Amino acid sequence: MAGPVRVLLVDDDPSLADLMASQLGSLREEFSVRVETDPNDALEAVEADDIDCVVSDYHMPEMNGLELLQYVREMDPNIPFILFTARGSEEIASEAVSEGVTDYFRKRRGSEQWRVLANRIENVAARYRAEEAVQRRESALRQLARTVIDSVSTPIEELLELGRETLELEYSAVVEHDGDNGEQLVESVSDDLPFETDGEIPLADDIDGLTVDGSGIVAVATGEKAEPNEGFSAYVGTPVYVGDQRYGTLCFCDSGPRSEFTAWERAFVELLGDWLGHELTSEWARDQSESVRSAQSRLTSAREALDAGDKERVRDELEVIRELLDQNPPSSVPVSIELS
């Protein structure tokens, strides 16, 4: 997942905590540092927010750093936790390791300690994100596989939600193909989307006017968080085909500061689009089979009319047969469609 590295600093000394946040922020622009002076507030932050690394002091009056570590590990056994303390000991270090601390760092004099700490935060957060990404991918592929195997009652909304949650984005939709314009036919929206979509996909000025054509996937991310009501600042979309005709676009959007869509994320969107097209083509093919059966029944009626010399009835039956057999793939998606 792209975006800032979210660091939680926990220290009961507000002045020292603010100094740490300032030093780390100046060394790494990508750090988004949150400061908590109360360990209980820090636990609420871990539970409520997406945190990439916790950095905590050891000596705090209400709850020391090791006790905080124990609670954090109950919430998330993998989140990086760095114990950063001035009065360390081998006993504390040993206990911290046994409790699953990611790193143990003694405070030092001078500015060099901030560079060392920034490097360690950067490294452990990168590993954590990479591991989380692998787990998220594996989970998404397993869920998609289950959907493919047992897709009798899977609505398109469920497919959109799977993609949106896997990519960690706020919005997804199937858009009807209509030249350069389109209309949302089905959409999935996160609870905290900062603006209304109102029947169309609002895009920030930097990426407005995007179209997805036969050349394949389009992925654009500005790296900036969109201003309120400005529109989405990140977009990835892939064309969906029913038979050999362009049907629409499967797209995912976000207003956060996403800087890129990885090769895996683009491939996953293409996979979802291909599977959606396959399912819709299968549904259209089943409708075609029913039409063929109806045409065969009409052909029998036309033969009977021909034997009876009823030319008008023959013409009527042949016209119905022509309409039954001359059906192109659908040009729009029924909102209530279910994949089967």
C-alpha cells in the first residue's frame, strides 16, 4: 500500500515526544507521526487507526513500555514495536525480546540517534507493509477462488467490495460504456468517503477526463490527498467485455495520498475485470441458448403454417425467429444482476 508511513510515538513527556516527532518528520517527509502521552490513548490509536510502527518509551507512570507492548501484541502480533528508552538494562532488553519487541534502542546524545531511529522505523515499517500486502493478496485470491467455484448467488456488489477492500480504496464501480461518458450501474462505497458520488465518478482535476479503451488498464495516482469535495485523486480501471463487444469499465478510486498502483494491484484489477466479463458472457450465452430453443419451437410453427399455405403467419414466425437469433451482447448491466 502506498502512502505515508504512520508512526505512533508514545512518551509521557510531551516536550520530548514533540521533539522526537519534529526530528523524525524533518528526516523523513513520508513519516506521518502521531504523538500520545497516555499509553491508554495509544492503545485506542492502535485499535482505531492504521499504524505502521509504534515507538514507545519504557518508563511511564501508568503503564510502562513492556506492558504497552503486551497489550499491543494482543491486538496485532505483527505490528512493529520499537522500545526507545534512556534507562535500559539487559533485564529489560531480555524481557522485551521475550514479549515480541521488534527493536530495542537506547537513547543517546546528539542528532545521530534520530537518524538511526528513523532508519530503523523505515526498515521495520517496510517489512511490515510487505508482509501485510502478501497476506492481503493471498486472502483476496482465496476469496476470489471461492467466489469462482461457488458463484451462483454472488452479486456484482460483492465482487466490487472484494476488490475495494483488497486494494484498500474508498470506491469501486461498474460503469456502462458510452463513448467518453459513462454511468455507474453498480457501486461499492466505504463508510468514510468524504463526498457523495451522486451518480457519477468525481475525479480531481489532475486526472479528470480519463477513459478506458481497448488498450487495457488505466492507472493514475497523484500522490496527493484530494481536497474536500475535489474528487478522487487515484483511479485504476479496466475494460469489461461481453463476447467481443465492449460492455463497460470496472474501476476503483480513492481520495487519499496514494502515489502508485503496483504491478500486482493492476494485475488483480485486470483479473477481476476478466472474470466479470466471463461471467456476464456466460449469462448472455445462456440467454442465447434459450432464444435458440424458442426459435426452434417457432420454426416448427412456421413449417405448419407453410404446409397450410398461411403465408402471413409464415412471415410473422420468420420475423420472430430473426429477432430471437439476432441478439447482441447486452450494452448495460442490470443493477440486480447476479453472477452465476
